[in-house]
Amino acid sequence: MEFWIELVVSVFLVVGAVFVLIGSLGLAKLPDFYTRLHGPTKATTLGMGCLLAASVILVTYQQGYLSLHELLITLFLLITAPVTAHMLAKTAMHHNLEILDKTSNKALTKRARDRINP
């Protein structure tokens, strides 16, 4: 295998692994539900995108043609992660889950909750 292909795949794998680690740490360490939701949906999605890009490059190089399996997985991940995060956040607001005292715009949160629970 050529050095440049190995280098690009290795960079994507390391960057993807770092983002997945950061997203996982955010899930474990952040203080409330809304901030815990933010870490995995942003960082882990980007990390998995990098890992899948590395897989696309490697499989395409080895097989000689473009592999669509990884592209379909990436598309599915990029579509479903934001929708899932939105549904979880809306459900948490519907159930009046507490937010941090340091949250800056509590009036906006109150208006959103009033629209959900009239």
C-alpha cells in the first residue's frame, strides 16, 4: 500500500478517534441533560464521519472502485443524529427537566416551555 494512502487514512482515524473520545467525555462529565446532549451529537458525529471517511478511502483504494456502504452509513448518521437530538431536547423540555443556573437566556426557555405546555 502506498505511503500517502496510509498517511491520510491514519490521520482520519486519529482525528475521528479524538472527536469520539471528546464526545464521550462530554457525555460523562457535563453537568445537565442539555449540555450532555450537545457533546455526543456534535463531536461524536464528526468523529464517526472521520472514521467512515478513512474507511471509504481505504476500501476504495484496496478494491479499486468506490464503496457506497460507508457513504450510506455516513449519510444515515448525519441525518439521524440531529433529528434524535432535537427529539430528546424537546421531550426534556416537555417534562420540565431542570437547566443549569448558569444558563444565559432563561426567558427563552420559559417561553418555549409555555408553548409546549400551555
